[in-house]
Amino acid sequence: MDNTDPVLTIDVISPHTNESVGKLPDMKVDEVGGLIDKAHTAFLKWKETTISDRAEIVMKAIDSLEHSSEEIAHLLEQEIAKDIEAGKKEIERSVEYTKFTVSATKDLNGEVFFGDSSKGLKKGQKTGYSSRVPLGVILAITPFNYPVNLAITKIVPALMMGNSLVLKPPVQGGLASTKLFECFIKSGVPEGVLTLVTGRSSGIGDYLVTHPKISMIAFTGSTVTGHHIAEVSKGKVPLLMEMGGKDSSIVLSDADIELALDEIVKGAFTFCGQRCTATKRVFVESEIAQEFIERIVEKSKTFKVGPLISSVQKDLILAMIEDAKANGAREVLGGQAQGNIVLPTILTGVNENAKLFYEEQFGPVLPITIIQNVDQAVNWINTSRYGLQSSVFTRDIDKAFSIAEKIDTGTVQINAACGRYPDNFPFVGVRDSGIGLPQGTKDTLLAMSRQKLTVINKKV
Ligand code: NAP
């Protein structure tokens, strides 16, 4: 008789069928604690390796990821309903980001400080030099929508700076994350330098973020979860938190309408609007509002969308549409669901009372509000709890810069929809869109290390 304990698992539910497409180990706190201890032991050795040794292993892992692109794209299609081409693009971006980051690590240098600027110190008496040293074990928590790319943007800088990393992937996205993890392990990342923990957030979440051997938390996900993690971790470790967004586009009457339409339709409906930088609100000047609305409805009718991540998410989106309508909005396109698919939906006359006006909708729904002047829109953007990105469409470049200066979001796009690409650009969310350290290639390397100063005291 087999007397081993049965391995507990969590089902990964397909957005297409609401049925299981795979299983992940349902780890409990004891097991997770043991893995964090091992990650800490591994860190003590890994931090002694050279940057060129780390680069060699990381580049090997990324080769392996590139070779697994087809397979991972199929997993993403099954577990989060991302279309195959978009899945491959996510991997391509991850490879590119890794190359930027490995190269930026090699370029990272310290500084030299000379003491003789201070009164009383002689020339050469005190000379300091700074270097970057790792923090320890970094905990990475990633969301369902880009489980590969948003893991890579944490794993690669962490490992390159000499940290070890514990990855807690989302349940949906956990199969692709497991494959990604395997690419690193088979490329020679020593045991414990990269660790995968899977389990129910309700069971292991608070344990992970308060574990004394965790030296930093790098999180991407919703604002609700981000705030919860910030609260329970009590400021004991540095946080790098990328959270929700309500990215708005302002379309001025002198805009290139064709360009604005193309960008906003893609921005709002790509991957069913399940992107932190999806266009989630449009402010259009009254002079062109009628033409803009008629044409965006026409253009959006044929935009192909897949199912939302879950039936729960579909119900939330439908409820937001109903709430907007109850608050006076007019549905000019969509509004219907087929299974977990919500068709591209556009509402006009969405006012400040509607949740759709101020809350993040993670679905293919675009609220449009007509404005009489641009300051009104800037004010709404600046008083939103979210501050990830925004965009302005106008042919008047002077006006574009003046508006960009007034807008208070991490990024302002001029004549393009909001979006994160390319990945070597810094990426910052203000207010409820981010907490703590900034993100980017060099910024993340700095965030995942600290400065160490050595002072040479010479007898003079
Ligand atoms: P989520 O529900 O907040 O989950 C994110 C991650 O946190 C998942 O791995 C989840 O695991 C985990 N988690 C949940 N509760 C936790 C807890 N108490 N302790 C520790 N971990 C916990 O977000 P999501 O639905 O996956 O992703 C969508 C959100 O992410 C949107 O708000 C979007 O704007 C945001 N996002 C932001 C960016 C950015 O760069 N700013 C990029 C992408 C997405 P489980 O799967 O086990 O629940």
C-alpha cells in the first residue's frame, strides 16, 4: 500500500471552458518556510559569484526560454486565453528586456568620494568608494496578465545583482511560470537561487510577505492586493509595487482622428482590456465628439476579443456597465456576454457618479466623456486615485507639451495610446498605481541592491 501523503494541488481553470487545464502544488507554510531558508543559504554563495558568471547563466536561461516560446505561448492560451501570437510577443519582449538588463548590470559602476571638501580634512586623508551589494532573498509576486514578462523583469535584475529570488506566480499563469522556472533551473541556476512557490494566497500570502528572511518585495498586481501587502509587511522591507491603473486619453479637436481612433481602439480592447496600461477612459473635446464616437463605434465592432480571465471577472465587468447605465450613461456598442467573452463595449455620457468613471475596469469596456475644455480632463486625471499613464492626441506639439507638463501620471504619451513598451524605458505609477521604488532597467538594478561605502583612511 502506498502510504505517502497525497500531494495537494490547485486546479488552473481555463477562461475558455471554466474547467481545469492543469494543476499546481498547493504548498503550505511549512514547505514554503523551508524553501525560503534554502533560498537564503543559496544567496550567501550566489552573492560571491562574478557578474560575468551570472550573465552567462542568465543568458543561457533566456536562450532556453526563447526555444520554449511555442510551448509557453500554448500554455498562456490555455490558462489565461492570451492568443498565441501575443504569447510569443510576451516572450520576445522578455528576451529583449533580459539583454538590456544584463548589459546595464555590466555598465553599473560605483563612485569615488574625496574627503578634502570638508573643513579640517587633508588631501588624501579620507577616500571613499561605493559599490552595489545585493539585498538578500527577494520575493516576487506576479499577476495573471503577463506572467512571463513580469516575472522576468524581477528575476533577471535580482539575480544579476547577486540576490536569490522566490517567485510566487498567479494561479492562472502558474503553468507558464513553472515552465519559465524550469528554463532557469536547467540552465545552471544553482538550487535555491531561484525558487518557485505555488499555493493559495489566502494560505501562504501573509506568511510570505512577513517572512524574516525576505529582504524585499517586488509585486505587480491589483491595488487592493498591493495595499494589503504593504499593510501587513509594515514597512520592514523595501517595496517595489506596480499596481492598478485608469489610463485616460484626451483627444483634442485638432487631433489626427484616424491615428487617435487606431490607437485608442487597440489600447482599450487588446487582450480584452486586461492590461494595466489599457485605455480605460477617453475625454474628447465637444467639437469633434460626435464624429469621434460614430467612428470609434464602427471601428470597434469588428475587434476580436477572447474570454475574460474568469466568470467572476465577467460578472464584475457586466455589473460596472449596468452601474454606469443606472447613472445616466448610454451604451453605444456591446454590453453583451457570450460565456466569459464580453464584446467590445462603449458607453458615452459616463459621469463622475459611475464606477466606470473612477474605478479600474479590467475588461473590454471604454467609457467616453465629452469635455468642454482640456483643463477639465487634466483635473479628472490628476484627482484620480490612479496615476500610471495618460495620453494626449493633438497636432499642436506646443499644446501637447504644456498639457503633458500639467498631467500628474508616471508617464504621458503624446499621440499614442498608453503602453509600457519598450521595456528599457522607466515605468512608474504614482498614487494608487505604485508604491516604493521606481522600475526600469537601471532603476530596478539599483532598487534590488544597496550602496555600500568603503572608506580608506590614510595617515597624512
Ligand atoms: P491580483 O489579484 O492582485 O493578483 C496578483 C498576484 O498577487 C497573484 O499572484 C495573486 O495570487 C497574488 N496575491 C493575491 N492575494 C495575495 C496576498 N494576500 N498575499 C500575497 N499575494 C497575493 O491581480 P491580478 O488580477 O492577477 O492582475 C490584475 C491587476 O494587476 C490589475 O489591477 C492590473 O492593473 C495590475 N497590473 C499592474 C501592472 C503594472 O505594471 N502597474 C502590470 C500588470 C498588471 P493568486 O493568483 O493566487 O490570487
